[in-house]
Amino acid sequence: MGAPVAGWTDVPDALRHRRQELWRRRLEPVVVAWKGRLAPVALRVPATVAGRSARCSLVLEEGDPPVTWETVVGGEPVEVESVAYVEARIAVPKALPEGYHTLSVELDGEHDTSMVVSSSGLAAQPSSAKTWGAFLPLYAMRSERSLGIADFTDLESLLRWVRELGGQTVATLPLLAAFLDEPFDPSPYSPASRLFWNELYVDLAKAPELDRCEEARSMLASGAVRSELGALRDLPLVDYRRTMAAKRKVLEALAACLFAGSGGRRNAFETFARANPALEDYARFRAACDRYRTPWREWPTRDRQGSLPAATSDERSFHYHLYAQWLAAEQLERAAGDSRQGGSGLYFDLPLGVNPSGYDVWREREAFLDGVSAGAPPDPFFFGGQNWGFPPLSPEGIRLQRYRYPIACLRHLLRLAGVVRVDHVMGLHRLFVLPDGMHGDHGVYIRYRPEELYAILTLESKRTQTVVVGEDLGVVPAYVRRAMARHGLYRSHVLEAEVSTHSDATDGLAPVPAGAVASLNTHDLPPFAAFWEALDDSVRAVLVESLRRRGLLGDRAEERDVLGACLGYLASSPARMMVVNLEDLWLEADPQNVPGTTEEHPNWRRRARLEFETFRSHPHVAGTLQRVDRMRRQP
């Protein structure tokens, strides 16, 4: 946390130092105005300037002429380490529109500012009373047309099909930038950056540069690259390294064609680059990764400092990363634009963390804590606690930078998503962290400023009309769910986690709240077939009786019958949204991810058993979703 503490005896001095630091901070870096009302803002100054007049101004985000006024500094003196201070109160003389504004105070030759986050306090809400959608990881999707792995065009097709059935949303795992060579980490929850996309999913055949790039066309026509991608598509598990290497050859050729020419496409790229000022910085970082092939902490000292001179970039690698991000953004925007014409569209996850070797940690050093990892304390599922292996955000660091980095992460997703799920929503309040080298039961909670984070989240949500869902599974303090309800965030109601496992229970089904996204499971839980197989006979009996009492299950209680009844229970519930895991519909038993495992299970690699062309017309798939749609439409 930056405190000068090497042992217990250093704590008193560190506390005194922190108290002095806070009193020397004239204005807090961030303050919140709810519904346009800003409470008087604290101004801390030495008592020697008490009675003087401070010149205040408020500059609105929209650029209106600033509001200026003067206030006399007063207050009761407070002695801090032999120095007297007063805490005055600055009252803003007008209601504020929503947005990010700047409050400035000039006094005694010093100028201080604070960012004012003005928000209604309520996130965007679904446009329809009761909606539904489908879930499938994009890497798991199989189609006859894809090259090596499903791509953004496949995602667009899946969205269109769900909409034809009456649904509004397709949920998938994060599609953020990843390390797929050296370093290597394909986990969607350990992205190389939360500010850029994963070019693995680019549709090569839809790249406009293909028309004038003979080299790329030759690769995709009948060459070794085409053969390699065809073989990779048929593997039961995704081979990320080989797939990315094969697709990269084509993308590099396309990038070379773009940057060797001029005209409309080159102009369009330049426009994109100007609108995304971090793009070139990111591309230089990834080009350095290609050159060194090690985590950035092992690079030469000059390149570890969060900036790289342009002259050090390998031009082909640099151009590849620029072009790949542009193409990914174009194709995702096309999919999102198509889906938004009639509903919620894309449903993205906002991962809690980012890869410690990634661009974000390298570039935004002050936003992260060093020497600790985020995790979870011991619980009934993980007796030794959990170490998630990524650095937590610094509560103080993100405030001092006026939340620049968290806001950028949100905007990257919300710009295209109709729904965003905030991973581990408790992290808006507090996060369990583990000092490096210590076990999961030796951590401590660090606390954030939840009101500031909720103000930013709700403001950004309203601007893009994106619905926000909080992942609030497990042991959740009551105040977290109260805050979620107050700010219009939807809860996660997962039937597998809510089914009573007590054999003496009279009802196996917990009520589904209206302010929730309901589902049978998540990517971290067993598919329904495996869940049903593992249930104790007595618990099965309670669940079956509960479904029959509600008229959802007849005399038969086979696996598929109970699946349909459970989906019917969620579909008929008051939950505003429902998400169906497509793999449940063909009774898949293998999970996509087994938490707490690495080599023991092929996490994030297993492809779906059925191709898109097969399951889109499969009676158990399409028929079940049509039934869900009918039940969702009932009042």
C-alpha cells in the first residue's frame, strides 16, 4: 500500500505519516454528486489561512462557461503532529448535470482540483419486462465455416439465431486480449489487457484487405496455413498456440498490405488510431513481448518502466498488432450493431483481474498494488483459501489518477455490450489479498470507495444504456446486495447454487428475485447433467417434488425431463433476465472450467460437442428455447 512498514515497530510512525498526508491533501481527488446534488466539499488548509477568501470554480464536462464564486475559509482548528489545520466546507451553488466535472479552489497561491462524479445513482434497466438469452464460450463454438476456431462472424450468427427464436442476448466469456505465444496464458480471466480485444477471433475471410493482398489470399486458398487451420478446427480441444500462429501469418500479410498503401482504408485506420490514443502504445508493448518472449519484469531495465521509444519496435510486429486490433474492433462492432437493433445484444464479462505480465500492469503501474495477489479466504469449497495470481487495484492509486484506468476498462466493454457482468462484484467494496509467498489463509481485506465506484459504474451504464449484472455468488455480505439493489445492479441467481441440499427440506427451490439474471449454472459450475448425476437421491426427490408441485414436471423424472422443468421454473420466475447454457440442452457433462485446477483439467479449451449448423435445428435445443421464450412472454 506504499506505507513505510518493515515491521511492527514501524506502524505508529506510518500511521502518523498517513494522517499528516491526508490533512495536507487540501481536496479529495474525487467526490460524488448524487442526482445532481453535491454535499459541501471538505477543504483542509493550515489554520494560518483561516478567514481568507478562497476562489472556487466548477467546470462542467460539456464545456459550459465555468461557474465561479468565493467563500471565506473557516472552521475549528485541529492539531495534527504539532501543526494546526482547519476543515472548511465548500458549497457548490448549483445542481449538476450527469458527468465528470472539475471543482477548483485557489487559496494562498495554491491551486487544487477534485473530480466531481455526478450520477443518478441508477444503472440502465432492461427495455423489456422479462428477457432471455443463451450462453456459449466463443472458443467452444464450432461451425463449418470457421478457420481453426470460431470467430466474430460466428458470434454474429449465433446472435441472429437467438433473436430469431425470440431471445435478446448472447453471453460469452471475455474476448479480451490474451497471451497466446510467449508469455502464454489463454485464460479469459487473465487477459493481457482489459483495454483491447483478442485478435484470435478475427474472421480472416471478412478482412477488407484480402481483396488486394495476394499473399494472404494464397495462404487461405489452398496453402499450408489453410490445411493447418482445417486440422486445428477438428481437434476436440483448442490449441491456442498453433491456431494463433497460423492466423497471425495471414494477419501479418494483411497488415503489410494496409500499411504499404494509401486510400480509404488507410484513412479509416488513421481515424481509428486517433480515436484510440493508447493503441500505438499497446502495439509497441506487444511488439516488445514478441521480441523478448518473456514477462516484462524480465526485460531490460529501460523497457520495464511503462513506456517504449518508437524506434525500438519491430515494424512488422508493430503493424500487426495495430491492424489486428482495428480489425477486431470493426468486426465486433458489426456484431454488436446488428444485435442492438432489437434488444440487449452482446453480454460481456468484466474480469476482476488482469495478467500480471500484461500491458495494463506495465503501463498503469500506479493503479496496481505490487507484492500481493488477489484471492479469497478459506471457505467450505476451498479450505486453504484461493490465490488468483493477479495484482489487485490500488484503492489509493486509482483515486489519485481520478479512476482513469477503471473508467477506460468499463468504456471498452460498455461501448459494444448490452449487458455487462461485473466479476466478483464484492470487489467494488473490498478485496482479499495475499502477500507474495504466503498461503491463502494469511491474507487481509483491503477496502475501496464503493460510492465512487458505483457512481462511475452507473454513469457509464446510463450513457451506453448497458444493463449491469453483479456476480454475487458465494458468501456475500448483506451490505453488498443492498448497494446493488440501490444502484440498479442485477443479482446472479444460479439454480445449482440455490437448490437445497438438505434431505429434510420441504422445498428444494429457492425463490428467484425479480432483480436478477437467472441461470442453471455458470462457467465455473458443472453443467446440469453432471450436477444432476452428483445429487444425492434424497435431494433429487425433494427437487422433483418441488417441480411437480408447481406443475412443471409430470410422472417421468429422467434427466432431460428435470432439465426442462428447471428451465421452466426459471423462465416462469419474475427474474428480469434469464440465460440458458446451450451445452445443457444436449446434456453435456464436462465443465468448461474447474476452479482451483490448472493441468488437471483442460480449462478454457473444450469445444462444444455439436456444431452450430447441427444444434440450431436440433429439436431438444431449438424446441426448448422456443418453450423458454413462450414462458418468458407470459405475464
